Amino acid sequence: MNDKRILSPGKNPGGAVELNSHRSGSHNELLSLGTKDVCAVPPTMSIIGSVEGMIRKGFRRLPVTDPGTQQLKGLVTAGDIIDFMGGGQKYNLVRGRHHGNLIAAVNEPVRRIMSTNIMTLSPSDGLGDAVECILQSGYGGLPIVDKEMVLCGIFTERDALNVLSTFRSGLPVEEVMTVSPFVTSPDATISEVTREMVKRKFRRLPVVSEDVLFGIVTAMDVMRYLGNGDAFADMETGNADDVMNLPIREIISGELYTTTPDTNIGETARMMISRGVGAFPVIEDSRLVGIITEFDMVRALRREM
């Protein structure tokens, strides 16, 4: 089996990870399951430009590549963006370098916030390799690169979901869901929500008011607020506090889809794909009892393989 490589800034890939192999025998199995036509951005692309591209394409992550060689330099994710907007250490770019001026900070190059310590996949890896790497890394998608670190494609949780949707599984949602999920309230500020997301490594939080499910807020909701220009529409100053103190009820978008504990995970995978969502709150007797995410479904896929 090929080594899994960790991308580090200014270094050659290294750090082998031993994984169980699951192969179909095809040299390009992973490329046939993943996405070959990948949208990538150069390291000099502005942060706001990268966010706009992610929103336009509906992606939660973008590979960052050298424009000449197409070699992978990093990955910018929805998690990096909410970290930058106040959720974690990357907010130091706003607070320190730009003294809290978000308008100035979003025009910095994306290389300043991209993730570089990321695991990569090879075109010859099997589905089992990719599933194990996603579960091990916690990333919702991993770049596929050749021996020269040239970007060939990307394999995501959604790609794994497409595989799972073809299975006739006997597993119900309750066996793979996250029980008693952490929740937030409609009046929580964007700042509070992004901090919780970064701290707990969540991409979404159910929103509950007086024991009633109000909705679900996602990292993409926060990105849309920034990338669509809504964050700057009524700003009197460029200060990040003007943006981050807005209640999250103002940015939750879309219909609320739910599922039940006894729903089959194959059916759940198909529903996620058809509705274009990455998670369902799980409801029983009108109460929120759990949440099932694409990551949970990838864990389920490993059990089915």
C-alpha cells in the first residue's frame, strides 16, 4: 500500500501512516470514486476571493496549488474560515495584524490561513484507504496527488456517501448517529458559535429554543454571510465586532430536514444527497435525540465494507 503523506510548508511529504487496504484492483480506483475536475486557487488568492469561490461552487474546501506546477501547497476549508472570523487562532490575523479590521483582513492572501499539515491520498489508493484517512484526519475531504505532489483530484465525505447510498444496509440511524449533540440557541452570536465550532471541531450545530428545534447553523452559513457581502452591508466601521455580534438566527438559511432513529442509513445517505445537506437532526417523539452527519456516515461505511 502507498504511504499517506503529510503536507508540510516548505518540506517534502513524509510521515507514513499504516492503514488497512481495501482495493478493487484498479490503479485509478480513487479517482473514479472522487472528483477529478477540481477547483483550486493559488496561494495569492485573497481570503474573500476564496470564500466567494467556495460559495459559488458549493464547496466546503479548496485545494491551494502553485499556478505553474499545480503542486499542492495547502487546503483552505470552511473550518479555516470560521477560525479566521473569530473562532480560533487564525483570528489573530484580524486582531493583531489589522487591529480588528475585518475588511482589510479578508483581502490578505489565502496562504495566511490555509491548512498545510494535511494528509493526502494517491490515485492508486483504494476506497478503504480513503475512508480510513478521512476518519483519522477529521477532514471532510482529502486531496489526491501524484508522486510529485501535483493535484489530481479530491475525495470527500460526499463521495463516500455516494458509495454508501448504493448499499442495502441493515444499520439504522440510531446505531451511527451522535447522541445528545451539543446545541446552541437562536440568540447566540456568530462569534460564540464560531468559537464553539472551532473548539469542538464541529461544522454545524443544531439550534434549539425552549426544547424546540429551531434549525441548524453550519460553517457554510457563516461563509455565505461573509462571501455574499451581507457581513459588510450595514457596517459603520470595518471592525470585526460589527459582524460577529449578530445573532445566528439571522444567518440560518434553507429548509430544515430531519430523520428518525429507525431510518435505514442507506436511505439516509440517499436523502442527504438528494437534498444537498451534510447532516440531519434526529427526532423522536418531537425531541432532538441526536444528529447524523456525513462523517458519521463515513464511519458507517467502514462498518459495511
